[in-house]
Amino acid sequence: MSTFRMIQQKRIFQLFKQSPQLRPRSRRDSPIIGPVSKENATRYCAERISETKIGKLCAKVGVNVQALVNICSSDVEYTADFSFATGSVALLMNECGELGARNLSMLANDSSADTAAVAAFVEQVAEAAMSQ
């Protein structure tokens, strides 16, 4: 790097250090709810994941819904942030879609498969996903 360029960068850095901030930076305050018990966290996550129509349908397809509830409840318990349930629901939808697609492609590739059952499954998943 040339000497001229280094001097130029130092000047820019000095100007940056001297310029006042328009707004003082401060950390966002988050409401402290307090500790969440394991039982309450598990109940909350189960209501949003395993006890829903899509959760029950995904369990039939083979998604380990209980594992998602356990992960969600641990996150909620340790952080006291109930928004972690949203991420777990997204994981549920992703895993359910992936397993459903695999099962459907296996059924579609099998010429003896009952296409009415495949169509009914697709309709159930779509209906459950739309109601969430």
C-alpha cells in the first residue's frame, strides 16, 4: 500500500473518531419476565407444536415432534423468551414438508400406490398449514 494511501486512511479514521454521534447508542431494554419453570415451558411449547392439527399430522408422517417440543421448552426455560416457539414451529413445518415430500415421491413412483390417499394427504397438510 502506498504511503499516500496510508496517510489518507489515517486522516479518514481521525475524522471518523472526531465526528459526534447523532444519537447516543444505548442497549435495547427487554422486559424481564423472570424464570419460566420446565413444566410451564413444556406446556406452552406442546400447545404450539404437538397439540396442533399440523403437529399431529406431521407426527403421523414420521416427524419427531416430541424432540421439537423438548428443544423449544429448554430454550424457553433458559431464556424466558416465548418467541423461541416460533422457531420450533418453523422447524416442524420444514421437517414435515421434507418427510411428506419424500413419502409422496415414493408413493408417486410406485405405480400400484393409491393416488386418492396421496391426494388426501396433500390436502390435509395444505389445510393444516394454512390454518396455522
